[in-house]
Amino acid sequence: MASQKLLLPREFPSSGFEVIDPSQVVEEERLPFYCRDEYYPMRIGAVIKDRYQVVAKLGYGTSSTVWLCRDLRDRVYWVLKVHVNILEHNQELEVYRHLAGITMEHSGRRHIRWLEDSFKLKSRSGEHDVFVMTPLGMSLRTLQKKQKNGVFQQPLVVPALDQVLTGLNFLHEADVIHTDLHSDNLLIALANDSVLSKVEDDEICKPSARKQIGDTTIYVSRYMLGGAGPLTICDLGRARIGNEHSGDAMPVQYRAPEVILNMKWTNAVDIWSVGLLAWDLLERENLFCVYDHECEERNDAHHLATMTALLGPPPPEFLNRSKETSKYWDEDGKWRGPVPLPTEKTLESLANTLAGDDREQFLNFVRCLLCWLPEERLTTEQAHHHPWLRERS
């Protein structure tokens, strides 16, 4: 059979867009450690690898920019995640290679964003890993911001958590710990490609604002809306392979207590994250936040003090696992840390969205995930079968 003829690349406007003043800081330039030479100088309209035509910028992060492209060979849309050129070790690529060797059948596979292909691009400053991935819709956090009062109704939260737990169960069965599970990393899959062709057409009819610095163009992202497919766990850049680790992990406000206190940690840190995710989706006030941007030690003290107020004192078995616990509790678990306990905070006093049996079972669900001892937290399978989820699904 003859190979399919390549589509001709489309022409994208070279004028008619807002030109941003070079002195104005935009997009990835706002990141605290941004360095222009580390990012690939992508251009909308460029054809990569003689195949992928870049049609819009979708976003950016500390280690990559993300672009929508049209496959001129297979006539479908892909996302190109283009990494910075200073990554000595691409952890996400290692995790995806590990997952590629997992052959077990599992319903959780459809709730994980997969790597379709990868290659390298050269720039004048170095080499960039490029991931080819399926385009997805908006994040759960973006959708939440559109809700009344910024919280979801219970009938939406329950199936969302069901899907997260199913995907997480697959990762744990595959010996992978995500460590970075929150609503920004949960994207809603698209039901069809119509929104993608609209993004491409919009970039031609009304091109994105941009600024020019030397030979680098920095575009303003077009954020993907829409999505009616399954919830998808994304961003495996901080994931770990194997079940026991030590050292820093998790975004600061989502850290499990064993991570803060430099204990060994396991996939139970993901269960802690699910507990916080459930709370964040339903309640207006987050359980934990960043208390002190200037002093990590003082921030940790506030964080652990709030945990103590909400969960009660940690058991002796937990205290014995790290010498650092003596900074915060005596041998009986009484608080003696450098900041006061927020005695007015309890889970009950902060849970204001649900009522009656819904509220009681929700609080029980959260308490079963936010345990001091990691081994006492429910597993993904046990959490999936908790009455609060099963009786409302």
C-alpha cells in the first residue's frame, strides 16, 4: 500500500497580532528561575521532524513549553511537550519507559496520560527532549474556578475521585508513585477533535499576542477549554519508581507528614494527596497552605501544628520514626513546636458544604486517608470501596 500523502502546511499570519512591549514580562518569563536560553525557540507554523506543524501554544512550566500541533502525515492533532535543555536526567521519560513495559490489563490505564513518542530537538544552546502526547481539555482546577463559590457539587466530586483512584491504582500496581497529585494535574479528556481545529483556525484568524527578543518569540498561550471524556492523571515529572523512597517530594502545601519529617515514604503519600484533593474539591477553605515563604523551618512548624490540630497528636510509633519529631512534640505527642497550635481549627468546624449523613461519611473518608501512620491510610482499592463513594456513585 502506498504511504499516505503529507498534508501541505498551513500559512500562519506574520502580522495582525498584538505586539507586546519587550520590557513586559509574560508567560514563562514570570517563573522565578527562568532563563531564555534554556527554552526551545519554537515558532507557530513551524514544521517539526518534517511532520508536526505547530499551530498554537497551550502552556508552559518550569521545565517545558506545550504546543498543539497537527500531524501532516496521520492527519490528527498531538501535543508537543518541549523540555528545557538543562535536564541531566529526564525523570518523566524514565517513568514512561518503565510504564511501557507494564502489560497488565487494567481499567486505570485510560485515566493516565500516555507518551506516544519522543525525540530530541537541537537549539543553539543544547538538546531538548520532546514528548508527543494526546491533547486534553481543561484541568479540574480550571473547571472548579468556573463553579459557583469555587467548589463542586458532591455528584461531580464522587465520580471524579473514583476515576482518580482507578488511575492511581494502576500506577501503584505498576510500582509508580505520582507524588504530585492535585487538581492542576488532572485534565479532562476531549470527546472529539472539533475544539482542536477551532484552536488552529483561531490562531490564523486572530493570532496570539507575542513579544520578540532577539530571535526568540514568546507567545501568549491559548488555554484549552472543553472536555467531556475521562479524567486523566498527568505530569509524571516528579513520579518515582519503586515503593520506598526518602528525601524531598510533593508540592509544599500538599506534603505528607512523613515527607516533612524526612522519614522514609511510600505510595501512601499519594493517598494523603487524594484526601486533600477530596477536601479541596468540596470545601472553600484549604486544609493547609504556605504559611511562611521566607523560612522553610517555620513553615514546616506551622504545617505540622495545623495537622496536629486537625488530626490530633501523632501516635508514639510515628514519633519514633524520626529524630526531627522531638522539635515539635514531646514523647507523649504533646505539641511543643516553635509556633502555637491553631486550636480553633478542626475538620468538623471547616466542613461546611455537606450536611447530615453525607457530611459524616465525607469526614470519615477524609480521616481514613489523612492518617499520621502511612500504613493506616486506606489503599487505592480500599478508598474506592469506601461507603461515601460507593453509596453515591
